[in-house]
Amino acid sequence: MGWTSWTMQSSKYPGLNPKGDYSYLTEANVAKQTDAMAAKLKPYGYEYINIDAGWWMDWTWTPQYDRYGRQKADPQRFPSGMKAVADRIHAKGLKAGIYLPVGLEKAAYDDGRTPIWNAGGCTTADIVHDDLRTTNGWDSSYKIDFSDPAHRSTSTPRRGCSPTGAMTS
């Protein structure tokens, strides 16, 4: 059992999100919830502090990314960074859950030349493809190519991407 930030973030209760929709999610508010749970509810089996979507967004809901397109904590909302927030939760004997979407978000692709972390020479242009409406049917503009996600090579893999986005071996 535990607490999730989404309940507070998504609320329309007057004053709860003073800087606009979803603005409740801040380091200070997570710390308050962590302290309250540790002091009052932990003895009854509560152990999870779940930080939902938006910790990488600024007040205008503009996402923050590192050079690899990975979510980066907004420095105004989470000035100490997510590691410090998780460390605080753990120090209270609780477990931290931090939401991340699968893969890279479309806003992180930039011009398609965002490097893929730890995949020497591979960029988002290597794995993000133009519209494939015939396969996804959702009128999206991009697709991450997971056509063979469980492929296991019998040879020693080398770092890189093929034109289809598959890791080369």
C-alpha cells in the first residue's frame, strides 16, 4: 500500500495545483507525503511513494531532457534531482516508484539526431521511422521499431544500429 502523486496532481480541488494543472508534483510536496507516511502509516503496512508523470515537466508542462532524450527532473520543481528524492524516501524505510514512459517521448527526438545512450553512433533517426499507419492504425507520425525485440545473436554483438533500427551483431 502507498501513496501516488497522481491523485493530487490531477485534482481540480481549489488551491491544490496553484501554478496550473498538475503543479502539485514538487520535491517539497513529495517530501511532505513521505514524512507523513513514514510517521503515521508505515506501521500499518504502507510502504510505497509513487511519483507519477510530470516530474520532468516545467510549470508550463514543457518537458526537460538530457542530451540522450531521457527525462530530466525539472530544476524548479525538483531542485535536488530525482536521486536525492529517492534517497530521502529510502532513508525513511519506504520504497520509491518513479513513472517513466516506455522509450523516448516524441518531444525528445529533435531533428532525429539525438544519440542513443550507450549505443555508439546510433541516433533516434536510426530507430524512429516515418508514419506506418498500416501497422498501428492510430494516425501517429512515428514508430519505435520493436519488430524483433527479443532477438538473441549467436555472435558477439557490436555497438551500432542497422538501417531498420535493430542492434547490429
